[in-house]
Amino acid sequence: MSNIKNIKNIGDLPRWDLTDLYPSPESEILSKDIEDLRVNIKNFSNEYKGNITDKLSIDELGLVLYGAICQYEKISEKMGQIGSYATLYHVTDTSSSERSKFYGDTISRLTDLSNDLIFFDLELNQL
């Protein structure tokens, strides 16, 4: 049998301050970041899809890859920020259906958006 005592009241648990990421799930900043992310991914896809493996000189390819990787990094960082916020917001109270819905909806949006980036890995692998 365990030596751990049955604790009925452990008091207030520590809380994360998520406001460094976003003020709230309803934040206009969060909504704007998601919309900006959608636009940036669309622009990235339009600019680079099918163009990375074109017949380019080494110098041209280097410039194209540098630009693509810089943009991809910014997109990935923003996706990470949004995903981290959704996850941390959810895990602070997993019994909340509101938080669970926010988490599920946000991760679903990020997954849909990331589908438009799959080409990049595939085309890099063809080099």
C-alpha cells in the first residue's frame, strides 16, 4: 500500500501567466495572428511551391532557399506560439469544456494550415 496520505484539500495550485503569449482566447491579437498566419502560409505556398526544385544555378538556389527558410522559420515560430498557448490554456483546467473546445478548434486550424506547408519538406528532399 502507498505511503501517500489522502489529501482532500491541497489549496490553491499555481497558475501559469499566459498573457506573455496572448491576453485571452478571445483576444483580437490571437485572431489577427491566426489570420496573418493563414495569409503568410498562402503567400509562402504561392511563392515557393514547385519553384524550389526548378532548374536554378547554385547561387540562385541558395538565394531562394535562404528566403524560403527565413519565411518558413517565422511561420513555424508563430504556429508554435499559437499552439503553445492553446495547449497551456487547456491543460490548466482539462475539466473545462470551453477550454477543451478552444484547444481542439485551435489545433485543428493549425493542422489545416500546416497541410499547405507539406510541399516544402517534400521539395527539399528532392534536392
